[in-house]
Amino acid sequence: MKYRIVEQTRPGGLLERVYREVLVPAFPANELESEASVAETLEIGTGSLFVAVDEAGRPTGAAFGRWSEASRVQMLTYLAVKPGMRGYGLGGRLLREAIEAWSGRHRPCAVVAEIESPEARAVHEAYGDPRRRLQFYEQAGARVLDLPYFQPGIGGPEHRVQGMLLLVLHADPAFTPESPDRLYGRPLHAFMDAYLVSSEGARANDWDAKALFRAIDRPGGIPMGPWESKRR
Ligand SMILES: CC(C)(COP(=O)(O)OP(=O)(O)OC[C@H]1O[C@@H](n2cnc3c(N)ncnc32)[C@H](O)[C@@H]1OP(=O)(O)O)[C@@H](O)C(=O)NCCC(=O)NCCS
């Protein structure tokens, strides 16, 4: 079976099928925003949806990302391949094509993604194996930011997901000024501030958020590297 990858930057099209057939089976409910919220992002022009479609036009995998003009950070919000089709190279193709397109289009400071830590409590077989998922991203060149990261709560801080990692998939060398292994914190601070407000509905000022911003703002930038090096 041959697959082609198409991009849509407007709501409608394949979105409904992608949401129902690819995203819902791949993510726990507390990590997946509503279809309306994905559609709204596409409507306002900051979203981008890459879809792998088979010869019959069926969506088999997808990558959805959001561009933040204010912080110049591109987020890969969701990447998933249908369970029976994992391990055949489609996820890697989607990831490469999306990063290449976003990097060329926006010249972002960084392209980031959040994933579950391999040390977090296993969620469910259907959502994939967190260790293999991290391996998948590291093979694609991702580096783990040394941060006490949590996913902002969809609908409020009480819905935050702890035990998450923030990955850098691409960084503009201008934002790794001290060394290639440290990311300058300012764009990420602006990005997280806006992300917390849009997800949780208010500015975060609690202990966890303060610890996260302290780590983002540390002098010399945020260390980033392979996951194994962070555990020593
Ligand atoms: C992570 C994911 C997108 C990878 O897509 P894919 O098409 O299977 O990946 P590729 O075939 O290009 O690459 C293979 C690698 O993906 C990873 N992978 C494959 N199946 C996997 C699974 N069930 N769970 C987690 N990672 C898996 C492995 O690292 C694998 O390498 P290996 O064969 O050497 O172990 C896909 O497994 C998936 O949809 N997982 C569930 C959703 C998810 O975790 N999304 C990422 C968070 S945004």
C-alpha cells in the first residue's frame, strides 16, 4: 500500500475522520483537546494538519501543530499512526515532513513536542509504549529539555498531566547561543505563558508553574540532550 502525505491548514476536509479514527484511539482523553478546538486553531490560521492517506483516501496517520507568532515557537501538538499501522515508517515520514515545512515557513526559534516520560505510570497499551515513543523521537534527532515539565490542564490547572517531557525537535542556532546543548529560555517562557493561559483559562502562578518558569529562565539557557543523560 502506498501512502501520500497531504497538508491542510483550514478546518473541514479530513479533520473529522482524522480526529475520530487516528487521534481518539491514540491519546488518553485528558491529553486530547476537543475537535472543535483543533478546528478553531485551523480557522484562525495558526494550525497545520499533515495527514498520511492510503490509496483509498483513508487517513492512517497525522501530525497536528500550532504556530505561536508571539513567541516564535512551533508546537507539534499531536502525532499518531493508527495502531495496526505502527512501525512501518509512516510516523517518521510525517514527523520529517512537518518539521521541514514548519521550519521553512516560519523560521521558528524552536519546534517542540510534549510526550509522556518513560518513567511515568503506563497509561494503556493502545496509546503506545512510552519508551519506544521516546526512542522514536530521539532517532529523529529530538533532545529532552531539562525541565520539571507538565502538560497544561485542558480546561483548568486541576487537569494538568504530570510526568511529561518537553522535546526540542529543531532549534535555530541563534537560540542556542552559549552552546548547541542549551536553549535560550526567552522564547520558551513566552510560549509557556501563553500556552498555560489558553489551556487553563488563567495565568499560572502556583508552585509548579513557578518551578517550571525558574528552570526555563536559568542563566545560560536550558540544558537539552538525550534522556539517558538526564537520569544520571
Ligand atoms: C509514535 C508513533 C507516532 C510512531 O509512528 P510509527 O509509524 O509507528 O513510527 P515509524 O515506523 O516511523 O518508526 C518506528 C519507531 O516508532 C516507535 N514505535 C513503533 N511502534 C510504537 C508503539 N506502539 N508505541 C510507541 N512507539 C512505537 C519505535 O521507536 C519504532 O522504532 P523500533 O521499530 O526501532 O522500535 C506511533 O507509534 C503512535 O502513533 N503512537 C501512539 C501515539 C503517540 O505516542 N504519539 C506521540 C506523542 S505526540
